[in-house]
Amino acid sequence: MIRFTFIILILSFSFLGKTQGSFFATPDSLNKGRLIGVSVGVGSVWAGSMIGLSQVWYADSEKTKWHAFNDSKDWLQMDKVGHYYTAYKLNQLTTDMFRWTGFNRRKSLWIGTGVSLGYQTTLEMLDAYSADWGFSWADMLANGLGTASYMTQQLIWDEERFIPKFSYYPTKYAAVRPEILGSNFAESVLKDYNGQTYWLSFSPGTFMKDSKFPKWACISIGYGINQKLVGSEEYYLDPATGNEYFSSREVLLSIDIDFSKIPVKKPWLKTLLKQFNYLKVPFPAVGLRNGKVFGSILGY
């Protein structure tokens, strides 16, 4: 999840940079200059990130023969939801980029699907040769579901109706195990699953023909965890303080905005607004944890 997030951000800024000014409009036919630029950009990020990860991320990890490991029960599956989210967004972003080159909708979609699955499979192969990790079939299942979710919606509806989103709020648990959950804000955003929530936002208006219900107004269902300090264990005893932590799942219900469906006329603004669909708007929420209902002002 950590590595995928960086790639999404890089590609997002690259796409925004290419879609400004006179270059914004999607051409009616293939623009070879744009195709070369996007292809080189995607290929460079792909190859460069693999080289960088090999030198940095895996530098201190002992190399071993190809092997798999089962982490399907770790972190109450929060990391798997993260894989789903990232696979979906990689497909969406890459599809948009190749659509901007002039490829038709379906061809762009198949390229985006291939890039999303291919990139993540490459990362899993790096894990497979590392003694500290291994090839995770659970990760690959989540990657496939996320990629397929975007592709299926485009093929059936030609639009996104169920949009995965992300939110984060700092928790006190990172300070208990900073080496695992992050020693600063930037690390904790990526490592502290207790502060992360993954949402699925949808607008009832997209399913109603001739309805005045605004299509940008969404209902959002979130999933998160609480007091999870060890990936494979549901209980943790802090040796420094003697405090006990019992992990649990939580489900939340909130409202949200689909920024891609806000009725704006300027193309550059519409593209910019769509990028906000990566994140959940901090509206109030009601949640369920350990059979008890709780409220959250910010929805996190």
C-alpha cells in the first residue's frame, strides 16, 4: 500500500501537468505526441520505481528463492482494502491518461487494466524474492478485485458509480509502536492503519432516471480498525506502560461528494475537481464498533 500510494501521486501530478491550457481537450483521433509522452512517463515511473525500491526498500532484506507467504489475516485485512483501493485508482488514472492521447474509451480501459495489474504483479515478484516478505496471493486477489471493479463499471455504465476513497486522522497508537506505525505524521499516514478509513461512496441519483437528486451527492460506507498494534495478533500488551490493547473492526456511515459530477463548465476545473475523488470529504459519521454505536464529527 505504501509503495502504491507514491505511484498514484506521481502519476496524478503528471497527468494534471499534461492537461493544462491548449493541451486539455481529448482529441478525436490519436495524438502521437501525447501517446509518446504518456507512454514514456508511465514506463519511466514503472521502471524507475522498481529500480529505486530494489536499492532502498529491499536493500536491507536478505534475498532468497521465490516463495509465497500467507498474510491474509494480518491487520484485519486493512492492507488488503488498501491494495483494492490502489489497484482501482491506478486503473482509473492510467485509463484517463491514455484516453487523453486520443485512444477510444475501451482501448484506454484495457491499457489501464493491464498497467494496473502488471505494475502490482511486478511489486509482488520483488516481495517473492525477499526473506522479509513473500509473494502474497491475498494481495494479488485484492489487486485483481480493485482493477476489475473499475473496469466493470466502465464497461457496464461508462462511469464510476461506486468510488473508493481514503481518509486519515492521527491516532495515539503510533506513539506506542512508532517503529511499526510511524514515528512522524508522514509515516503514520501510510503505516498506522488505526487512523486510516477506506470508503465506498455512491450517489443514489446515478441510479435514478430523470431524477432531480444531485448526482454529486453521495452516501459513503467506511471500513476501519481500532487498537490494532500488531499485524498478526489481536492483543497487545505495552511493556513500557502495562496498557492493554484489543483490536476491533469498525464500520461507518457518512455522506460525501462525487467531485467528478459537480456541474462545472471549464474543462480544466472539471479535471482538477476529479482528483479530489481520491479522498473522502470530512463529514460527520455514525459508526459501529464491538456492537456499540458511536459518532464522529469528522467521520474518521
